[in-house]
Amino acid sequence: GMSLAVAVAVFLALPAVALENGLARTPPMGWLAWERFRCNVDCRADPQNCISERLFFEMADRLAEDGWRELGYQYINIDDCWSAKHRDPKGRLVPDPERFPSGIKALADYVHAKGLKLGIYGDLGIYTCGGYPGTTLDYVKQDAQTFAEWGVDMLKLDGCYSSEEQQAKGYPEMARALNATGRPIVYSCSWPAYQGGLPPKVNYTILAEICNLWRNYDDIQDSWESVLSIVDWFFTNQDVLQPAAGPGHWNDPDMLIIGNFGLSYEQSRSQMALWTVMAAPLLMSTDLRTMSPSAKEILQNRLMIQINQDPLGIQGRRIVKEKSHIEVFLRPLSQAASALVFFSRRTDMPFRYTTSLAKLHFPEDAVYKVQDVYSGKIISGLKTGDNFSVVINPSGVVMWYLRPTTLPVQ
């Protein structure tokens, strides 16, 4: 028969083949409860905003009826604190009976009937981060089966109360278990975030083979300071992170907090542009029932979403960091197009930034048609050598979508 060495080699090569589930070919889009609604389980005092089936039914209605679904926002994702405090007599996870009286299957059916998909949350430790029953290694198969039977379409698997060894075993184990259910379930891993997010502790080659997206870094909070800390970490480490992303496997800098309390209008536009240039999942965590028109306009920008969902799935990079506190980001897109983000970290006044596509290393002798992603304004016939200026507001962005009209002679 096979030599042991060959058998081992074959076995080690299996996960890559077995776990390509064909999902998340573009970054997942939708809504996730955590940042805005947290672990609010007090449905007596706060029935509108507690983690209950009502919240998810109502958000599903909003995704379906307010133009989100047509733009690609399709996942409605439950986060922590949905379950009862104990498993049932057969060891199965069950939703809290008071807060989810209809059960998760009924919720999934409702969501599916609206043309949407349902996500759920688990944790690879003894407890979830919120203190609910965790999915220890002995429960991985059973929980995957339960989620599949309920009709779940995405799983976020957290890492609280688990050891490094349990994570190294459990994350690949869950990938196999989800796959074995036969139901397509997008798999979001929090593994790298618990291991500092960087090599040698984190192996992005292995991650890309087992997870569709992964949280690399800290939870986002409702503040500009939090957004900046995430942006800084991601782009400081872009040489490691950028090559790891692509169709089916994405870096996840965490939720969009546009529409909440901590970001100004300019900062909201900046988060949207930077997440798009990062090829990040667009998972909103906000109250869709009470959202302001301006927040909605940012989140429903069609050209922005088209760029985020570009089929090449190449993550962008920061290419310039000026002493003037202006930063420039570039994301290559299909059909020789690209997206540029000019971002101001200044706190004084609008800044006029002058540069050229040549300085940003675009090909010589090319001519571009440029569309401003937020204003819609078009510039035709911009040559690589032409100097141009953009005026960028403090903590704001100008974002361009560029398409070549004539390509340089080969």
C-alpha cells in the first residue's frame, strides 16, 4: 500500500481540497447585531433593542424593504447571547425560550422567504464571550449539525475561554464539520485575533484554506479612535495581510458603525471608503429602523458597493503617507480599473492635495476617465502625467474610481 510518508502528505493536503466551499467569492455583505446591540438581554425593560427574535425579524424586514437586499446586503447575523444558559438534555444548543420563542429554524425560514440569509454565532471555548454555552471540541460536530438543520447560512466562531491548542484543533475541525453537513455555510473565524494577528503565530495560508473570513484584530467600538486604530493596524501590516485575501477568504476589520453615535458625517464616509479599499466584508451594525438619510446614503452608494464587490477580490494598499497627514490608498480592480482613496488625518481645515497619477505609479501614457465615488462628478481624459488637486475635509476622504480610456502601447 501507500508508504506512511505519502499517506501523511495526502492527509495534510486534504483540508485545502475538502474545505473550498465555493462561498464568499466577494466579501459578505449584510447586518450583524454585535456593535450596536451587544448583549442586551433585558427584554422586559427594553423590548425594542434586546437580543430577541423580534430584533432579527424587524431587521430582516428593513433589509428586504429599504433597498438593502437589492444592493447585496443579504446576511442578517445573530451574534453572542442568543442561546439559553444550558444545553438541552441531548446536549444540543437551544435558543433562549423567552427571547426566541419561535426558535431559530422559524427565524431562518422567515429570513429565507425574504430572499436573505441567516448568520449565527458560536465560540470555541467553555463559554462564549458573553458567558453562554461554548462549543468545546466534543460539541463541534453536533453544533455544526444543529446549525445546518436550522437552516443557518453563516457561522461566526469566536475564541473566548479557549486555549491556543483548542483553537489550533477546533477551527479546522469546525470547517470540516460544517462541510460535512452538506449545507453551504460561510465560516467566519476569530482565530487570528486571539493569536495577535501576525506570523509566526498566525499562518495565513492555513487560514485561507479553512475560513471564508477571519477577524484579525480587536473589536470595533463606536468611536473614530477605534476606526483609526483598526486602519493603522491593517495598513501597518499590509505586507502580511494583503496577499492573504482573495475570493473565498477575506481579512475582516470588523463591522461598519456608520449610522450609530460616534462618527461624524466625514468619518462615516471615510470608514466606508477605507473598508471598501480593504476588500472588507460590509457588515453593518446599526439600527436600520431609525437610520438617518445621510448614513443610509453612504451605505447604499452603488459605485462604492460595486468597487467593494469587485470580482478580482484584490485587497488594496496604502501607497502614500505624506508629512502633511494625507494618505493615499489604491485598490486594483477588474478591467484595468482602480480605486483611489485620498484620506486626511488633519484636524484643522479642508486641505488641497496636489499630485499626479504618475507620482502614484500608474502606467505612463495612459488616459483615464475618473468618477468621484461620493459626488458622482466625472473627469474625462486625465493623463498619467497631469497634475490634479483634490480638496479633502478633516478626517474625510475623496474617493475616485478610475477606468483607462486608452491603454499605453505595449
